Amino acid sequence: MKIGINLLGLRPAMIGGVETYIRGLLAGLCHVDHDNEYVIFANRDNYATFSGLAENFRLERCEFAAGWRPWSLFVTRVLGEQLYLTWRAAREQLDVLHSPLDTISLFAPCATAMTLHDINFDAVPEATTAFRRRLARILVKACARHATVVLTVSEFSRREIVREMGLAPERVKVTYNASGRDRSASENYWPGLARKINLRLPYIIALSSLNPHKNLGSLIAAFARLRPEGRWQLVVVGHLPTRGVCLRELALSYGVERAVTFTGYLSDGELTLALRHARMLAFPSLYEGFGIPVIEAMSLGVPVACSNAAALPEVTGGAALMFNPRDPAAIASAISRLLTDERLRERLIAAGYKNARRFSWSRTSEQTLAAYRYAYAAKNRRSLPVDPAAAPSHQMQEL
């Protein structure tokens, strides 16, 4: 098969887990698939960030940008994805065109695969305006219904997509995420990093994003209940939300501003070191289609206290201390236990290592290849291949 992968909408270092998925998937495909031919459609912002691809992968620079202003979105998502990629798919004689960013080229002449990570625009309405939420629902639903196959990252998301989008269950395939952390990051950089971003041991680490569904306001409220001054530090890594309460002002209002550090965006190596040295990861998200950071922390031997919402119980597999993300008292109790109970910490660290081994980008890539074969057969009206990704997963049993 000749397979295209649409990365026109990928803006580097901005979309967290989705970018980790894309890069992990490409690395996995390079490792497991030396037979099919791939054409990667990059934009001018992300083109230089891809290197070391296998010989059967060709990287194409397309003159589009991945900005989020209305005009840039129109140029990339409409002119780029709907017109330019339709033309390129025909010119390249693609068999499958995979779009991993929640939309597809509706008029592509080949089979189309679309990764829909979750439907948080419906589940967390406060994350965006009512107009943008309606627009996202219309566009994503149209793309999902038109795609030959829809990929998603957990059984939870699969059930949500089938129900909310009205899709036939056999058209929605689960391809789990994995850890994006490079465990070989050198400890030589740790002292300098600690000084650079003001890390003081022991600390709790939390991951932020532009979307407020990470629920860090509730985490700061819970942290304040622990009376942390002089004992614990809360380290918030990543871009801060563009909507909702200002987290810096919230920390000030609770009187914990000196115990909370906002690092901003960290490189992959810096984030690996910051995670590795943390006392624990606190992950109070209201909604996750998967939740890559919990697996990354577990793979580094860091115990996790996290939300009991959405896909997180499925993904953590009993290896995390769970809490109600809308109850700051419950969050504070879980954090306090994981900070101080050594037997609990040891048990969760061991369980976390075991849980993290259930997921790998090679396995994700094999599941994705099965979905490509399914899409190609469906488009060409051939007998559909047996799809192991559609069978009930034995990986996801609780530990």
C-alpha cells in the first residue's frame, strides 16, 4: 500500500499528547513496517522537526502554517486539507490517507483513516465557546461519518464516539497510546534544570495545557489544604489555559504562590528529568481520551494520583490512587497519602512499572496497520481482513 499521513495541522510544542501520539506512531511505523510506502505531508512549521525516518518514508514540505487564528485555520484546514491534499492524494495515487488530528480530507479519492482522540468539546463545554463547540461538533461529526475507518485511543473513547457520532462499531478501531518519555535523559543536566525552573525537592508535578479540562484550579485548591509552605512544592509544567481562572492569581488568592512554580513549556529531555525527580504526579483531569502523562510517570517509577474520570480508570489499570476530580478535599486526601505513605508508594511504583509495559508504540503501529488494511479493503470492496484491533483487548485487564 501507499499511505499518506496528513500533518498539515500539527503545530509543534503546542498540543501535548496528540503530538506525542503522532511522533510515537511514526517511530513505531518506521520500526515495524518496511513494506508499505509512506508520504508524510508536513507544514513549514513542523517539517524540520522530523528526521531519522525509515527509507520507505518520504517527508514532503507543504507551504501551509499551523497557526490558530481564523485565517490561518481556514487556509490550512480548508484550502490545505480539503483541496490541496485531495489533489496530492490523487497525484500520489495513495491507497490510504491518514489524518491524525480529528478531521479528514472529505473528497480524497482513496480510503481515509481519521484519528479522533476523544470528544472533549462535548464533554467539557467550558473549554471553548458555544459557537466553536457547535462548529467542532458539526465538522468532526461530518469527518467521522465520511472516514473509511476511525481510530481512537481507548475503549472509553470508542464507546463515546460510537454513541455520540452514530457510527457503526466495526468502523471504530482502538489503537492505544504509549509513553513518549526517553528514559536515557542524562542526569548531568538535572542540577542546571533545577536551578533554571526553581525546582525544590520534594515536589509534586502536574501537567498543564491550553485547554482548561486539566482542572488545575481544583488541584491548587487541594494543594492549599495541605498547608505546603516549607514542606512541599507544586510544579506545574506546560502552557497555561487560555480560558477559565488564571492559575497564578488563584495560587496567590490561596496564599500558596511561593509554593507553586509554573515552568512553562519544557523540552522532552527537561520534562523527563522533571518527572523522574518528582515525588508524585497529580493528574486531576476532568476528561481524557487516554492520558499519556500517567503512563509516562509510571514508566519512570513515579507514583500517580489521578482522576477517576473518563478513560483514566481503563488506562491506569489499578496502578494509580484515584480521586473525584471535582472534590478538592478528595484530591488533597489522595495527594497527602501518596506523599507520606511509603508502603502505598512502593506498591504503586511496582504496579505502575507493570502497567506501563502494556503499552508500546510498536503495538500501536501494528494496530494502526491493521486499520489501514481494513480501510483499504473496505474502500475497494474486498473481503475485510480479520482485525485483531477490533477484538476485546486482553491488555486492559486491571492489575
